[in-house]
Amino acid sequence: MQAVKWWKQTLATAAILAAAVGAEQVRPVMAMPAAQSSSQAQSSSPPAASAGTQTPAPADASAKQQPFPFSHKRHAALKINCTYCHTGAETGVHADFPVQSKCMACHAQVDKDAEPIKQLAALPPDTHITPEKPVYTLPDFVTFSHARHKAAGAACAACHGDVWASDVVQPHLPMRMKACIDCHRENHAQVTCTTCHEAFQQ
């Protein structure tokens, strides 16, 4: 019964999201197989946020790096496209972070009484919700473009890992020149100095 209740909550939240942002921004939520047991459903997926209940902060201490507790894993069941929140992930130099209004598209109804959501709701709609401490930081003399890597067919998980399995995003690829060169060589990309060390290369 718990598995069925959780799945109904997930589908209801997905419907709210689709209505608020458009169905094209939401990847299809697959129906739970009838043969799947309650214990399997509970072990494979976290409980979805339900209206009026407080979203618990991730247990990991590094969650304090974020101004608001956010779990990709908790949102994974909604099948939101990465580019809904990270608008520049495929077309820009930087991936960018969501503005308050995008978060509130769902949280105006979901978990609206939770203290972090109340604090979020008090911000101006165009406020970018960014981590207090970046997960990845590159030196000023290194130029990186998400758009160029997307155009070359690079998958987000190659650098970021499976963020949908994480409550708190942790570094997946070391920010070292060797890691970049190894990946470039493996994928037959250029390894000349000017590929990454010229400001006009975007």
C-alpha cells in the first residue's frame, strides 16, 4: 500500500509540474509495474514530497553548502529535464541555475508549509538559486563551454556522474588538466593548448 501511495503522490506532483511548466519539459513518468512489490518500490525510490509535509534536509553534512536543501535524488521520480533548471547546459558557456519562480512552479502547492520553502517563496521571482560553494571551479585561464561539449556529443554524466542518484552533488571528475586531456584523447578531441587556454574559444 505504501508503494501505491508513493506512486500516486509522484504522479500527482508530476501533473502539477507539467501543468505549470509544460509537458515538453517533463520526461515521461513510467507506470509502476504491477508485479513490483511494495518493498521493491520503497527500496528503489525515495518517497515523493507531499503537500503540507516538510522536506527533510539530506543527512550529508555537505548539504550545508547550499542555501536551501536540495536533493536531485528526491526529484528524480518527476523526470524533469536537466535544462529546465540548468538552462545553459546545452546552449551556453555556463549551465546556469534556476530562478525562484521555477522552483515555486511546483512548491507553491508542494511542501509549501516547510520552512525552507517559505524562505524560498519570500525571494523575488527572478532570484537565481545558486550553491553557496560551487561543486566545480576552474582557473581563470581555462575556458570551458557546455555548448561546445554538448555539440560534440558529451553526456552530462561524463563530468557530473549520476546526479539523480545523489542527495548532495559531489565532484565526479577531478578538475585537473590530466582528466580533461584523457577524456579528449579518448573521444578524439583536440588537445592543443589553445583548445582550452584561449579566452575567445567558446
